[in-house]
Amino acid sequence: MSTLPQTETRTVRFGVVIFPGSNCDADSHDAVGTFAAAAARYLWHKDTGLDGLDCVILPGGFSYGDYLRSGAIARFSPIMEAVTRFAADGGLVIGICNGFQILLESGLLPGAIHRNQALKFVCRLVSLRVENATTPFTNKYNQGQVIRVPIAHMEGNYFIDAPGLASLEQHKQIVVRYCDESGSATKEANPNGSLANIAGVCNREGNVFGLMPHPERVCDPVVGGADGRGVFASIINSITQART
Amino acid sequence: MTNKAGSKPAYELLGLRASEYDDICSRLGREPSYVELAIFSLMWSEHCGYKHSRPLLKGLPVGGDCILQGPGENAGIIDIGDDFAIAMKIESHNHPSAIEPFQGAATGIGGIVRDIFAVGARPIACLDPLHFGSLAKARQRFLLEGVVAGVAAYGNCMGIPTIGGEIHFEDSYEDNCLVNVMCVGLVRHGGILKASASGEGNLIFLIGSATGRDGIGGASVLASAEFDETAEEKRPTVQVGDPFTEKKLLEACLEMRDRGLLVGLQDLGAGGLSSSASEMASKGGAGIDLDISRVPLREKGMEPFEIMISESQERMLACVEPHNEDSVNEVCARWDLDATVVGQATASGRLRIFNAGELIGDMPVAALVDEAPTYVVEPLRPSHEVDEPLGEDRYPQPADLNQTLLTLLASPNICSRRWVWQQYDHMVQTNNALWPGGEAAVLRIKGQKRGVAFTTDGNGRRCYLDPRRGARAVVAEAARNLACVGARPLAITNCLNFGNPEKGGIYHQFKEAVAGMREACQALGTPVTGGNVSFYNESFGKAIYPNPVIGMMGLVEDVSRIQTHAFKDEGDAVLLLGGARPAVDGSEYQLRIHGEVAGRIPDVDLELEKKVQSLVREAIIKGLAKSAHDVSDGGLACCLAESAIAGGIGAAIELDSSRRPDILLFGEAPGLIVITTAAASLEPLLELADGLPLKQIGRTGGGRLSINAGGAALVDVPLAQIKRAWEASLEAIVAGNDAPAGS
């Protein structure tokens, strides 16, 4: 995925929330920093100001230790009120792994997460099929494109009731699904037992996106791949498009 | 001295000898109070006092151009250039894990991680060498599952990738599993912290979790005696981990370091407050006054001695100048951590304990930290150690060598460890330049061209047969693993796992292993930066195999020029590098196929080893080697099979027929490496070898692994078959099914 020209100044501003127990905050921050057009700053969970930001990232980790249901405490952090307002005003919000769980707990995205079917933490590269390449988070991918992105979670088994699933399908809110290398969303390719191989969903408006896989971990070929760059490139693209 | 528990004197119940008690009395000039006696018993335990190991460890090489900090601090620190340095340390959590595998392993990670950030480094990876009994037994599967889950729970939550380690299964570990944990951290030179308390009137802060009765005398008590049928009763001495609090503690400590708020920082591990306070005072050449009435407690009614020896987890002790008190409180409050001033540094050279103003203990720091008695035992060479190797015809030759290969590939000691490392977050922090499962782990340093490589190695079976040769071989293998990814070894940390050193046979093993380690470290230029000794890995009088586990770090000049063991392309030349002569003695083949552990292992030629390793490293950096794989467990045949599986490419190999086929295929000897190279690079590679033993033995390609010798086909199996045997084994065993060897 190509980056914007180096001559551009860093005009697209990301905020990365640090909850106590976040541990992918620096990875997300560093991934954004590899894009010439973007800059990232950290947001403390007790802060409430999101002024001047284009996109908020809720990173992976174990917020509050996740000793309770994942994300169940973090949703009550002061910053989540601000994030909820930010999203209601159309701001872009992406939750990765634990960030996705927090978005589900806070009701910004529909559905819930169960423990992995195998009841074990699983960390490995998986294949994802881009189901909706029109969102602000996926517009630099092709529809149906298969990308390789790692997962690392104990609780990634997405669930929603039947009407909820129908609604997700109808409004094209299923953004990425687990698939095999040829792009088939088979049972064998599903690493955690998630319903309909769902790996990530967006809200109906399309400005809030959550996914279990970690695109920020594959933004540099030196560490195993660059397929995750498209997510950040898409966000930057949609912000710059909206400005022109 | 009052007697708290009936007939035996209190010192004996605390694990001290009568002579040691007399020694304490003479140093104090009086009988100790109970709290003093409890503190002495911890500091003079084998675990904290290194009573049987100190005299021998003195002989190990510790200095070097790149060594910024050697043994004695919480972790060794190695300069890697451009103001960056690596902190590293390995420790054991064997005894707690044998009793409670999940929490034992989890708190093992917690402890070693604290050692790393205590020196000011940000932990960037963990590696965990594990040894269990045979998985045929349900209890061993329970231990494996529990330990792996514990490592995963703590490390994953902390956001520290677990990037390597190793797993071995041998009957000798059945009652004493080995759970060794290694952590490495990255630090700028200016950010290095010392564990010292100094400056009269400086404040001693206790930061982190409240202190409870959990783990009263846990690590130090457990690690200083053999197990017997009362082991189960010791479960309450195993601590419970809280990685979330430790993550906050890590961030708060590094923030305080960045803001220059810390004079010294020390973690609370084995021996709790007693050990941490006295070691901080010792390193600072100072004294410390503690008031235990200020220590935040988890429960009411704790006795003073309990507060002093509690091994509650996730606590740090910091020495802070008084004018920084508010800033420390502010940082800790922001991270929702308790921070309490529990004492101050003095110039007295004494550890004084107060309880709400009343003096209840007053001991010289030096007596606690440096003057634990040491013991030398008369070594006794066990009868199973022999001078001569076994004859080549000791065992019948297997009729079907294909089946032997499949059986070995499915051996729990050789098969894929994916089931384990997939449970560890091995990618967080996004520095992993290689996936797990290779020769060594490589991490990039963000913003730098260079990287660092790490490996751990241990081989108790070889050390059992010959502790000196075994230890030499283990150090050499660690260095070889690093060379095979293109790294230059710089230093080691070691975890020495042995039985009861009071016995002559064990003392002999320890002494010989330390000597072997010294020789290899000197020859290969890898000084020892610290580590840990774990004695009393013994139950019902039966000891584990002597097992010095080595953690080694190396430098990669250019992280884009590293290599894996996987075959890369069809038609590449396969070469065998090294001059060692494989033998059946101590091999996986001997154990798995012939059910014996006997003989004398071949010795490693350290001078040749050094040359062989630099050749492989040069070849990788110059782009001449497209894969490199150390010939290890399972011999040459398993080595070739592993490279074929990893690359998805077969090979046709032709060996000379001077040896018996089974020994040719599966015999082991330290010092052999299989490398592949493009046809066009063959000449330059042979030229680079400059007379070192390097010869072509075949070509990559096709969907089969075939190995011939003198025109006779020894092995010829489809790649898919060896892949299945190697890949599915561990998962099937853990699930309680038989290994699908050869199926």
C-alpha cells in the first residue's frame, strides 16, 4: 500500500487512548508514524478532550487486566464519554482487539465477544477477506481482497443474535471475515469460533470500526508483513478526501 | 531463643544449621530476635545466599568490552552500540511451578520482568525453557498445560512478547519440572538504574501491591530443600500473580526513571522486603531504617516477621531524594498505584526494623548480604559417568529407517512446538524479525538497522552423561543457534538447575558443569552476565539431570540480512559444515528407539566451533547461505527434515557410507550445521570456507526427502508424511491421544 508523498505535512491527526493495561498503544502510535501524512498523540483514559483529532484508536491490550469481561471496566473510563460524543459527531473511531471489545461493551458497535472456542489464547497470522471496501477504514483495499494479519487474543469469538446478524449483513457492516488463503470463509479458517467468521464490524454509519486482528502489527515487512498498512492508509485517504 | 513450635529450635524450623545460628549470634553479639532470625534464615538460605555455589561461580568469565554490568545487579547489561544496551537475566521458578503450575509460572514471569525494569530497561521479550516428565502421564500434561497457560497469562497481559525458549521431556523431571524464565529489556545508557540505596535521609518508597500472607517464605523456602510427600502442603507458599498491577508498576517506574526521580530501584522477589532492603543498602554502601507499621497490608494482624518475609508480588522498593517525594506520589497516583514511604537511607551500614517507633531488629547489612557461610563438598563422580563411548554395535539397527525418522520427528522433544508458542503473544511491540520455531529469535531495534538475537539452550541428558562436556556443548550450541540466524554472540545469562548440592555426586556435577561453561564461554568470547542457581531439584532422593540452561544474546548488524533454517528454493546445494563425528551416546535416537541413556557424549572442539560459527555468520551476511540449521536432537536426518518441512521443499542427499546408517542419520555430535546455497554461490562459499570442513551432500527439490549412502537408499519419504508426523504430535499428545507417528 503506497504512502502519501513525503512532501505532505502530517495533517491527519490520530489519538491513541492509553487505558491502564493497554499494551498495543505504542505499536499503534508507531504504525501511524510510518505514514508521512499522519501524526499520532497519546490520550490518557482520564482525559476528556479530543480537540483537533481526526481519528481515535482504542488499542489492544488488557485494559484493567480484563479480570472481568474484556472491556467491561474500560467502557466506564472518562474518555469513553468523549469518544462516544466524538463518534456521534461523525469522527472516525477504530478499536483493535481489546479496543474492539471496549467498543462492543460501550454499545458503539453491536454484538458481543465470547471466549475462544478452544479456550486458549491464540497468536498467529490469519487470512482476512475484505467484505466491504467502501468504509473509511478499508477503502484502499479491493472488495474481496485477502490480506494476512495477525490475531492475538483469548476472547475473540464474536457473537450476535439472528436479527442482529441479518441487520449487519443487510447494512454491509461485516467489514472483514476470517478465510483461508484462497478467500473462502471456511470453518477451518476460523481461529476462534466467531459467528459467520466475523473478524470485524462497523456501525451503521460506517465511522466506528472494530476488529480482533491487529493491522498495526503488519505495517513493516521487516516484522512479517505490510498488509495492515491499508487500514491506516484508508483512514488517511478518507480524511484527506473529506477535506478537499 | 524462644521456641515457637515445640521441640525443635526455631532456627532449625527456619532451615538454619546450629553452626549458622552460632555464627549469627556472634555477629550480633547476642541472640537474634525472632524477626531477625527470620530475616537471617532467608538471606542465608541457599536461594538467596548461594552457599554451595558462590565459591565455584567465582571462576566464570564476567568481563568484556561490551559488558556494562555483570553479575550482582538485578540483570546483566550489554552494550550494543549507539547508546543502546540490552538488559537480560534468567531465573528459575521450578519449585513453585511443580506445586502450582499456573501461578508458579506466572509469578516466575512477573519476577524476572521486575528484574529487568529494576535496572531501568523496558522489557522487550521473554524466553522460557521448560522441562517436564514424560507426557504419557496425566500429571505431566497437567503441568505442561498449566505452565504454558501461566506464562501466557502473565506475559500476554504485560504486553511482552514471548519469543523463544525450549521444551524437553525426560523422566528425570517427573517430580521436579524445570520452569526457567528469561527476560530481556532495552535501555539507553543514561537510563540504567542501580539497585542501590544511598544518601543519608533519602526516602525508601514501597510501591505497588499491598503486602499479604501469600508466599510467606515462598521462593526461598521452596527452593532450598528437596520435595517429599508434604509438597502438596506447600501450595499456600506459592504466590498469586497480578499482571495488570505489574504493567502499571512497569510504566510508573519507567516514567519516574525518565523524570530522574529515582536514586535506586529494586524489585521485591524471593525474600521480600528483607532481601530487597538489605541488598539496596549493601549496593549503596549504606544502611536502611524501615518502619513496618507503615507497610500497607492486605490483612490485619500480620506479625512483624511476616511483613518482612512476605513474598507478595508486584512490589518495588525505590530510593528517592526527599524533594522528589511529591513527584513520586503524583506519578504513582496517576497509575493508581500505592506508594508509601516505609523508611529512609542511613549511613549506619545496618538494617534496622522499627514497628511504630519501637526498634525490633538491628543487623549489619554486610552480614546479611555478603557473609552467608559457604560450603564446599567433596565431589564424587557418579558411576554412570564413563570414560569410553559406547561401541557402534551396542544396539541393533532398525529395520525400517523411514519409520525411525518418523518416530523421531514425532518425539515430544523434536516435534513442532506450535501448540505452545501460539498461546504466547509473540508479536506485541512489533519487533519480531523472525517467527518462533527457528534457530533463534531476532528482534529489530526500532529506528535502527541493527537487531538483537536470543536463544536458550539446555541439555540435561548430555550433562548427566558428562557434565563438563555437556556444559561445553550447551554453550556452543547456543552460540551456534545465534550464528545460524546471522548474529554474533555477545554474552550469556545462566540458570543452573541441579539436585541437592550437599551430596557429593550432585556437587561433582555442578562443579564440572561450571568448569565446562567457563571453558566454552572463554573460548567463544561470551562472558556471563548473571543468572540464578536452582538446587534441590530432587524428590524422594532422586535428582533431575544436571541442567545448566544458557540464555545467550547476540548482535545482528543489519536486521535485513538474517536467515532461517527453511529451505528456500528448488535446486539449491545442500552442504554439511563442521568436523564432528556423530555418536549414539546421549542422543534422542538412543533414548527414543533403544530406551537407554548411556555412554559418553562427544566433546565439542571449541576452536573449530568458533571458526565454523563465523563462517556461517559471514555466509549469511554476504548472502551466500540461503538457510542454516544446527544439527541437534535427532541428528542429520531430523535436521534435514525440519528444513524441508519449514520450506515446503524436499531434498535428495548422498552421504558417504563409512558409518553405520542409523548413526549416520540419527547420531548426534556438537558442531555440525546444514546450510544451503544457490548453485551460483557454491564456489564463493567454498572459497570463504578456506579449508574448514564444508562439503556438498545434496540438492534441494521435489516433494520427498531421500537420503542415500554409498548408493543404498536409507530414507525416502514424502514431505507430506514427515510434516504430518512432526506437526501434529504435541497437540495430539496433550489432547490425550497417541502421537500419529508415521501415520
